[in-house]
Amino acid sequence: MTSQMTFIIKRVAALYLFDSGFAPYLSHAESFEPVSGTDFFGSQFRPTRGKLYEAGLRYQPPGYNAMLSATVFRQKQKNTTMTDSDPTHVCAGNTLCSVQSGEVKTDGVELEAKTTLQNGLNLTAAYTYTDAINSNADAAYKGKTPTSVAPHTASLWADYTLQQGALAGLGMGAGAHYTGRMWADAANTQTIPSFVLVDAMLRYDLSKLGPSFKGMRFAFNVQNLFDKVYYPGICAKTYCLYGEGRTMTATLGYRF
């Protein structure tokens, strides 16, 4: 299992804003991520190391509270773990062994559009195309797509806040997230079906009730609103874990 914390070693970026509202940029980052566990011989896994290159263009149309962006990226990650393809390694009876067998190369494109209208409506749309392959791995997996990587993902979100009247400060929103088909196994023989999840939220700025409530806000969020059964890509050789069902969260926050 891989740790969820990634450490940035180096990062450099450059951006230039033209009077027309166009802003091209370049960036480069190097990172490492600790990996828990050991291989068949008991050796501790080495941290994965990554390099990320990005080039993009942002555009803010004059006179509009909107932002459009397009990014192309390439990422290389070394020391990635995958299922051991050596049939002589039994791992004390567990055939789900892991080895660090090389490098994953990922190329992709990200598109995003955001806008805020004067009537309190916010809209966000995004799409990502990801092309990932095991560029340096055991013969059984070289050239294959890593598990749990969806080539196509997209999202759409809208929220609206009432500006006037007795309910001024009340906000509501909803959105959908699409995740395309993924491979369930390293050999790319079994697939995980695509899925769409819908989220919703309700919030209220309590300061509208009076000065004594200044800085306070209530929020109610629902993830996977329709309680859809899906598989997020966490799979082993013979099974995949279910994704989280409908989750509801209420929070009361205070900002100083």
C-alpha cells in the first residue's frame, strides 16, 4: 500500500500575463512518496520518485468573472509497485505479492472552465484525459495501463446563493463526477465499469440573522446522493472493493 503523502523536492514555474487576458505558463516539479511494505525477499520498498512537466494556457475574458484553462502534462514515476509475476514466488502462501518493477509514464490533458455570475450563480466544468502506461516493467506488464487509472474523467458543478429577501445567504448546489472505465488487473484482462456520482450541498451564512452570528456558517453536504453502487478501482486478483455509499455531513463553522 502506498502512503497518501507526497513530498515535493523541487518546484519551479513561470507565468506571464498578457493585457489581452491570456496567461501561458510552464512548471516542473520533482517529488517522492514513501511506500510501506516489503518485497518477497523482505527488503523494504523504496520511495517512489516522480517528475512532472506541465505547460498550459489560462484566459480570463475581459469584463467577465470567468477563467478558462488548458494544460498538457507528462509525469514519470519510478519505483512503482505491482503484482509479482514470478510464479516461483509464493510469498508464504499469498499469491498477491508486490514488487517495484520500474516506471510509469503518464501523458494527459486537463480542461477547466469557471464562472461566477452577478446573480450568485457559480458554474465549474472540467475534463481530464489520461494516457498512462508501464514504460519500464516486467515483461508481463510492460506497455500495459496501470490499474485504477481512468483515461477519461469529467465533472460539472453548479451552486447558487440567494442575494435578496428573507432567505438571503442561503446557498445550494449540485454536481456530477464521471469516471471512465479502468483496468482491474495489471495484465489488462478485466475492466471496471465507468460510473457517475452525484453530490449536493446546502449552506447558510448565519451572519444574515444578526451581528452576533458574524463569521458563522452552516453547511450540509451529501456525497453519492443516489447511493450508487460502484467500484473506485481498488482491486486485487479476485475482487474489487465497493465505493462509499451515500454519505451526509453537517458542519457548523466560525471564521475569525
